[in-house]
Amino acid sequence: MDKFAGKYNNSCVALFEFLKLLSSGSADHKSVIKLLNEHLDSELSSAHVTLHKYLNTLKIFGIQVKKDNNRFYLLNSPYKIDLTAEDLEAAAILRKYLNELPDSKDKAQAEQFFKDLEIRYNENTRKLSELTKPVETEGLSFCTAELSEQIKQCEKYCEDKYQLNITYINKKNAEEKLMFCSPVETICRKGKICLCVYKHSGSQIMEIPLSRIKSIDRLPVPAANNPLTTTVIFKIKGRLAKNYRLREWEILKEIEPDGSLVIKNTNEDFDILLRRLMRYGPCCVVSSPKILREMMKELIDETLAHYK
């Protein structure tokens, strides 16, 4: 009995050592066989048989191991991590920027960290990861000295508080447009550094990615001292109201008797907000301002025209 107990103990230790070896990233076939021989004191032919037994044992416990080009790779882990869609989006942005860095030891370690993180995704996180769209950064790189200088200049415009004339590329038709506005702040939105401005024509907040700005002219006219804000009131109805999550710049104004939510949105770019509200379909109604209601109607008419 003691003889078998010792054998079982050695087998368990060898199995955990095998798992530890795989957790480091990958393991070549020769290293795995050497490990089994050290722990089991077996002949080479027996180690190959034992290896298949261990692989089947791990499979029974839900741990998948892949063999490719004579190397073994761990596809998942016994330790699971539950991440949200926001967590995955943040990780995707960091990985996008990581690709811009020159090859180095730090970059290799960071890449290995994300690989180790993926291995530990639980089932729900893995599904979310597959549904997450690639992050669009429009060529943004933190290593670009030109971008860093552009950010500093935009921040100075915001501090000086003078009105601006900005020439930028319109995303909708790729044409150059001139805008008279007042600077508000520089922000990072979904991987893009933007200059947030108050557009005097239309009285709305706009977020312009720095990559689309062609030129900025500072006018000798001070911007208003009062905070420049735009407020949108909209209603969320039906099933969407039960699952709707408020953004940082939104507050809940009222819950109506039928369960509908009346939401106040402050300082979100009208174009970005419209695209989001359009996805909600008949479950969303814009109450004010009137200009946004008209913009939404035009956007709906344009969309319907494509199906005629």
C-alpha cells in the first residue's frame, strides 16, 4: 500500500510540475520528457506513455494543451479571470499601442503578460473577447514627438481660452471644413486623442481627433468665461430601460410610471451620441434640443433612402 501511495504522490507532483512548465508559456517535447523521467524515474518509452496519460488527465479537468511543431502550449488555465467588456476594450487599446513600441525586453514581457492573461479568461470573458471589435486608433502612437507637441499646443489653447478657427477633415465625406469654436479640453476617447470644442454654430460640443486637424488659428477674441456645455434629454423605453447603463457624463432625471428612463446627457459629441441612440431604435426618443431631433430625423431619412 505504501509503495502505491508513494507512486501516486510522485505522479501528482510530476503532473503539477508539467502544468507549471506549461504555464511559463510553452515547453518543448524534450524538456517535458526530461521532467517526467526525473520525477518518475522511468525509461524513455514509458515517459511517452505517461505523457499521454497526463494530457488526458488535464483534459478531464478542462485544461486544454496544444502541441505544435514539437512544442506544447497551454490554451487555458485552472485559474479563471472574469473581465468586463470595458476591461477588454482597455486591454485592446494597450495592446494596440504596444505594437507601436520598438522591440525590447520590456515589450516582450508586456506581450507575454497579455498572452498569460488570455489563457486565464473564463468562458464568458472568452466569448466577450471574440465579440470585441478591433480598436481603431487611426495611426496614433505615443512614440510620436509630433503628436506629443500637438497635444501640448491644444492644452495651451484650452488654458488660454481664446476662440479658434479650426480646419479639419470631416469624417463623413473626407472634405476639409472650417469651424469657429471655443476650446474646452483635450480628451482620450476610444483610443483617439481629441480636442473637445464648443461649436458656436449649432451650439454643440464636438470632439475632433487630432489626426484630422489640419490647422488651428487663434483669434484675438476671448472665449466665454462661463463653462460651455450642451445638454441632451432623451428617453429610454421598454426592455432597454431595464438594462441601460449610465455613462459618466449622464444622470437619471426621472423614472416614469411605465418604467421608462429620462436621461440627461452633458457634453457628448452630437455625432457620437446620435450614432449610439440610433442603435436603440424605437426604444429611444430624443426630447431636446430641437437641433438634435432634426439631426436624428435627417440621419433616419438618409438610412431609409438606402433601402428604397
